[in-house]
Amino acid sequence: MLHFAAVKGDVSTVYDILRMKLIHPNQKDKNGNTPLISLMIASAKGNVQCVKKLLGYKADPNQRYNDGRTALMLAVCSIEDESTLENVVDILIKHEADVNLTDNGGRSALLLALDIGNVQCVKKLLGYKADPNQRENDGLTALMFAVRFIKDESTLENVVDILIKHKTDVNLTDNRGRSALQFASARRNVRILTKLLDNRADIVYRDDEG
């Protein structure tokens, strides 16, 4: 019942169940969901008060869903309203959500925010010490991921500036030896190439294909 109430955002029922200790907030259902994760999956509602109640009763913000994603990652992927997302991120991290945990694909909340082009969320996560040099399973860092996949030019430029400001290493390479500079070159993106070169990107790097 707690899972159902969490999904519905029924704060009163969630509080009553937790207060009476009818179920532990980290108990999983048959699908492996905890109440907090159930709430994040259904987080189009983004019920901030429900999140607070669950965390107040020691729900584990770092518990993982079947794909390895935590409540923080699911919130970043699911909550569309910027203000609600910021509130939920603040609350989860205040309750010791690990901003650098990764899912089964090696993607952190930062990479997931980049994947949807949410610049404000990227800023917030970096402000909470998200590691811009952390690699996903293919070896891509946040900078490489952004240069390779963000289509909107204005968003990309903004993100690159933010990542460089937060001490991203412009010369790291992925599992095939490709750097952010090479991804920018493949896109023929002169503005990004210039930004990277101005920040000491090494032009002599070669990938595994030479």
C-alpha cells in the first residue's frame, strides 16, 4: 500500500503508514521497487512533500532500481517542471544521495541531465560536486558526451562553457581513444573546436584508428 500511495503522491497515507511502522520505507515490492523509487518513476507529479516524508523516515536515496538507477537519476530523467526538479534534487542530496553513482550503463545523474539537455540541472549537479571527468561504460566523460550528442548548438556551447568552468579535463579520451576535440571536429563545429583549443585541448591526439 505504501508503494501505491507513493506513486499517487498521497502524502497523508504515506505519513500514516510510516508513522505506524506498517512497512519499512526501503522494503521492495515484487518488481524490486521501493516507495521512493516508485515515486520517482511516477514523478511527473514530482510530489516534493512525499519525497520529504519518505526520506524523513530513512528511505535510502541511493537504493537502485533494476537498471541501476537511483531516485536522483530517475528524478532527473522524469520530472519536467524545473522548479520541482530543483527542489527534489536539493532534498535528495541533502539526505546524502550520491551524485556520482552510475546506472548499469555507467551513466551518472550528470550524464542523464546532459542527455535531455537540461542546463540548469547540469549546473546544479556540478555545484553538488558531480564529477565532470567520470566515465560511462564506453569511456565518455560529460564533455565528450555533450559534444557528441547535444544537437542544439546554443545548449551545447552553454554546457561546454559550464563544464570547462568546473575543471573538466578536455584531453581525456574514450575507450577508442577519441577526445572531445575529435568529436567536435567530426561535427565540423568551429565554435566548439575554438573553445576546446583555447582551453589547451591537445591537437595531436589520435584515436585507435589513427
